Amino acid sequence: MYVHAVGAEQDRMKAVVLGAGAIGSVIGSLLAKRTDVDHVLVADRSVDAAKTLASKFERGKVEASKLDAKDVEGMARAFKGYDLVMNVVLPRFNFTIMDACLKAGVNYMDAATDLAISRDRPGDAVKERPYEKQLAYDARYRDAGLTALLGMGADPGISNIFARVGADRLDTVEEVLVRDGDNGSVEGHEFAALWSPDTLIEEVLMPALAFHGGRFVRLGSLQGEEVFPFPAPVGPLTVYNVDHEETQTLPVFIGKGVKTMDFKLALPKELATALQVFQRFGLHSGAPVEVEVKSTGERVRVAPRDVLTALLPNPKDLASKATGAASIAVVVRGTKDGKKAGWQIWFTLDHQATYRAYGFNATAYPVGAPMAMSALMMARGEISRKGAFPPEVLDPAPFLRHLPEFGIQVQEKRLA
């Protein structure tokens, strides 16, 4: 599938970047600069967005196309002849895109799963985790001789790799904790989301999946408040349980007797309180309601969440303005040689330094960079496993070796 260039040290590849937003722009910019990448197709439902991104790179190497992520047959035709599809559109389209890749005989990678399909309420017995629906593609991808690498951004992605590293150093694993913190700010804005505010509101208010006492449980929104000491320059931040992909897979694939696993995201306390109020009044809803515009008497249909997000600055306008730093830290505790042991593994990125180096802030860049890195690893045969699987099932050593090449410095410390 990948074409070896005679005399070259690496296999060459042709890739599709599906989604021309911030993450797709990171991936496209990194792959377009590579001499071992022959061609990149940037596809989006907005052909203008795809063309704008493609125009930034070498003509002929990067091509733009309009694709509908709901159209399996159309995508399959467009994917033919490529080695890999990198899906960074909304996760609700993962299944149609995975189907199209199977039809086209092309490998697949994404950054997230569709957590919103869960209907479990707080306190409910967890019947099925959303990720199981994507993992169910495993046999079909193996039978086709294809790879579907699921959730290979920052978190999920790098966080899963860090968890595997920590677990591999222990004989038994008691707990795995994933913490995402960002002390970034934008001058002139009391609050500014550096990623989609629509996704932020939806994600943090969903009942959070956690793994407690050796079983999956559904918690309420924004529970588990605590202060986590992120490494400098981020520092201590208040974090809350949030539904996230790592909780879906790490307890299953890490093994070693893990009893506790959860994901917590740092949020300003004032924002967490405001979001809980919005939820109480239904202002977080993405379902349109009919309202009367008092000034005109006109009746319109609008989703309450759309109104909230319209009042916030667009993250695309903030890329160069964010200051501060972001960190993803993973804590793994258990035993080694009969004694309590543990590791904390993390990275931090400064928003301004990352923007100067790569043209993106420290929110978008570490999601797209591991995907571009992993695409090149697949081309080199460093990722050769077939089937559909999360990152923690792979050997973490090549990932740790290549991350610094993309400006992501991995740090660690032993825990008592």
C-alpha cells in the first residue's frame, strides 16, 4: 500500500486530511513540508475552507476537494488510491468514514469518538461504552488488512501512550489518572475558549464516565472537583470529571488489575458554575426552540447553545493572541517488586512559543502533530498492527522517540 522510494530511507505516502479546521490545518502543514509525503488531499464539506488551506502549500502536492462525510460511496471513490484517511471532522461521522475507508481499502485514523451517543444517566449501570461501537470494526479492518488507529491526538492519543509507559514499568496498576490543564488567556476577553466552544459546552456537561472500584460508572456533570498540581509553567488548577475517550479504553487495555481510572479537565471555577446554571435552565441544549424576537415580533428557531457560543470569540481569531501554557499529565500508580510505586508523565507547551514555531497555539498543535507523526510512523512500518484499536495497545517506544521531533518534549518523574 505504501510505496517505497528507491534509495530513500522511508516509505512514501499519500494521505487524505478530512476536515479543514484548526486540527486539519496542523496536520496539513506538517505533512505538506515532508519530502516523504507525495500528496495530500484536503477535503471538507466547505470547498472554500479546503481551498484556503491547500493554497498555503506547494501547488500540486496539496489538493482541495469538497466531500460530504455522510456520503459513504462518494468518500470511497475519493479515497481510492490513497494510503490513509485522517478524520478530524465531528465524531458523529466516524462510522460513515470508517465504512468508506473499508470500501476504498484505505487505512484510517481519527482524534475522537462520538461520546454523545451514550444515553446513560448519572448512577445508571453502564451497558455499553460509545467506543465499543468503533472497536467493533476491529475484525473487518483486520480481515481487510487495514489499520484503524482510534483517538491519536493529544488526549486521547499521547495521554494513552503515557498511560501505557507508566503501566509497563509496574507489576500491578492501581490507578490511572489523566489530567488536562491550560492557564491560557486572551487579553480583552474575560473568558475565551481556545477550541470549539460548542464542543466544550457539550462535552463538559455530559455525564462523565469513570472507572471506580474495578467497574465503569456514570457520574454527574462537573463532579470530582479538586486542585491538580500541573507542572510549571501551568501550575495548580481546579479540575473536574469530564467524559473522555481515555476512560473508555484504558481500563480495558492497560490491564494489570487497574481499579481506578478517570479524566479531569481544568476549568475556571466561575465557568464551571455558570455552565451548571446554563444546564439547569436548558441553555446548554443544541436542539432548536422557537423564540420571539421582542424588538421585531419575528419568530425564529434557534438552539440556546448557539446563542451562548455566538457571544464568545471565535477560536480561529485567537490563535496568535493566547498567552500562557497547556499541559497533559498522566499519573499511574501501582506496585513494583511488592512495593507501592508510580510515575507521572507529561508534556507542556507554551502558547506563544508554539505559535511562533508552528503557526498554531498549544491547544490545536498537540492534537494535530501526533496524528501527522503517526501517519509517518505507519508509512515507515513502525505502526503495522491491523484492525481497529486505541493507541495504548501499541509499543510506546517509537512514539516517545519521535515526539521531540515535533516539538513535544516528554517529561517524567517517579512517584513515591
